[in-house]
Amino acid sequence: DRVEAVARHLLRTPAVGLSWALRVLRDAVTVAVHDARPADAVGYLRRVLDEPLTDDLRQRLLTELGSLEYASADTPAAIARLAEAQHLPAEPRNQVRTAVALGTALAGRGEIRTAMEVLRRTEGRLSAHPGLARTVQTAGALLSDEDLATRQQVYRWLCETGRQSPELVGTAGQSLLVRYAATAGLISADEAMTRVRDLLAQPTDPLAEPFLLGTAAAVAQWADELDEAERLVERGLVGQHPALLHPMQHALLNTRADIVASRGDHARLLALAADPGPGPGPTNRDAHALMALVHTGRTDEALRLADRFDLREMPENWELNRYLYARGVLRAATGDPMGALHDFLECGRRQSAREVVSPVVTPWRTAVAEIRLAFGSGPEALALATEELRLARVWNTPRTVGRALRVLGTATGGRRGLELAEEAVRTLRDAPADTDMELIPALLAQG
């Protein structure tokens, strides 16, 4: 490419101070980003910064450079660039872009308290721009998922404010409250989708829209509105700036994997997992890969994948909870019921601490109930399965209800157990979404 040929020549020269050099280098950055070569884009951007620049342009380019360094797995350099960008004068919208990128990089390195402080300081500087301040608040709420204590504090404020003055949290913030209510077992899938669709129909600032789209996509996936969820994911990804770090990029890719898992497409799940997420893992996509390998009988590969992660070194975030559930599935499939029981119970403990009690995310109660049954602990299994069905009926999708009915039928036994198993099969067979992953074990339970 001619642009990159000239740009490579400029890499070997000192600052030119002419507009054509700046234009060529920035065009080369665009080409490299488009071709998914962040390391090359970083080289060109570093050279751009040698040229004489206005403060506002330098601020924007430093934000792009920090974002691309993060994509190149150079997190310390990324944080340094983004922090430098924060200290340069910029118009309010660019202040938001930089703060969101820096907060994302810090949270990715486990520095969630520092990330929240960056966002709070930025929010304080935006008092004359309440819409932008709300977007920064929403980014903080999303990133708070990385730390239990921070999440509890943020959602306490978000819930109280959302009840009294919903306009103060904005449409994107209200979508996070719908997601929270769904995982807390407070609303049905139908109600959640009604609320989400109402929010999507309202005017939203372009900087807030990624948070709304990504959250709506996650809720739609849980509600088994898979086609709608997929459209929202694609719309969200198209709207992402390829050279700006944003937390919804990772969230949207996670939801895409969740949709593929709901459809039982194991081959595609494994392909998605081959693209590593930020940080050392385990990620949500690693959890899906583990279960896909188990479901396709490739347990040796699954064990090798699981051996890659030392969970003692991992941050206590929601992705770790999903991974614990997946590792429990692997251990149950490879003759380690006690190890599986530990993982499922630990997953449940962590999820409950985050007020994530709905079985729509990690159905750990039914998993524990099945192991308790194998050990002859019928009463404990029955209590867990009964509670799972109660929560499943709140969310009320065929997938969650059918799965809970199947395990409750097994735990109940006798004629009543057979009736529950038959109800599970009917529920799953009549589902509008593809529920084969749940229907097959229900048919086996029915006999």
C-alpha cells in the first residue's frame, strides 16, 4: 500500500512539520487498524506525536494510541498514554471518550478503585453537561461489575436514584437497572423486554448508545429473543470506534458468545474462544469453550484448557463466576463429583453475594441438586430444585423453566416426578427458541 510505504519512510525521519506528513501517518493508522494490526498502528501513531500538534489534536491522538497499545497487550503503556491525554485540554465529548478508555484499561488490570476515581473526577468536570455526566456514570456502573464492593455501592445509588428520578440515570442507566432486576429475580423476561424496547425507542446520545445497545442485547439473549439479541450485538459492534478502547466492545463479544451457546453451536463457540479477550482470563468465552468441549466429548482438551488457569491469581469478577460453573460441568463429566460440587457451590456463593440469583445466568442450584442426588442427599436436592423452579418461573422462559422442571422431577421421583419430567419436555418442545441443549436431557429424564 502506497500510504504505508510513505509512512514507513517517515518512521525513519525526524519531525517534518508539514500537513502532508501528518495526513499520511494518520491514513496509515486507519489502514493498520482496519487490517487488525494494532502494533503497526501504534508505531505510526507514536511517530505522529513527534509532529507539531495542537493540544486538542494531541489529546485525541494520545487517546487512540493508549487504546491501541491496550489492544496490543501493552497495558502499562496504554494507561500512561491515556493518563497523559486526560491532562490535556479537550472538548467535553473527548474528555468522556478518554475517561471511559482509561477506566476500561485500569479495570482490565484489576485497578477498579482507581478506574472509578478517574470516572468520578471526569463526571465532576462535566456539571455543565448533564447528559455526558450520565454517560460517565453508566460507564462506572458497567465497570463496577469487576469488584463486588464497588458494584454494591454503585447499584445501591443507581437503584435509589432510578426509583426516585429515573431521568437522572438516563436511558442507558435505566437499561442497567433492567439487567440488575433480571439477574436479581425481580422481573419476568416479558417485562424486561418491554422495558428494554421502550428504552431503545427513546432518543439517546451517541456516546451513551453503546451502553444501551449492549445491555439490551444481554437482556434479549437471556429472554431467548436470540434474533433480536443478535441484531443488537451487530448494531453495537458496528458503532464501536475501531481505535478507541470501550468496555462495551468486550461485553458485546461476550453476548455474541452467549447467543451462540444458547443455539448449541459448539463449533462456532470454539472458534470465538480462539480470539483471546483482554487480560489473562479466564473469560466468559473460555467458560463457553470449556462446556463446548465437554458437550462434544473432548474432555481431554477441556482438562488441558482448564489447567491453563490458576484461579488464585484471578480477579473476583462475574467472568470468574461463569468459569467456575463451567469447570464444575467439566469435573462432573470427568468423574470428580466432589470437585464439581465445590465449583458449583462457590459459583453460587459468589453470584448470591452479587445479588445474581436468577438461574438465567448460571443454573448452579440444579447442578448442585444433581450431584446431591448422586450422593443420596434427596431432601437437599429437592429443596434446591424447588427454589430453582420458583426463580425460573419468575423469569418464565421455556429454557429456564424446562431445565428446572427436569431436575425437580428427578429429585421428586415416583409418579409426580414423571409428571414433572413430562411437563419439562412439553415446555421445551413448545419453546419458540432452539432449546435442544435442555430438551435432550429432559427426554432422557422422561425415559
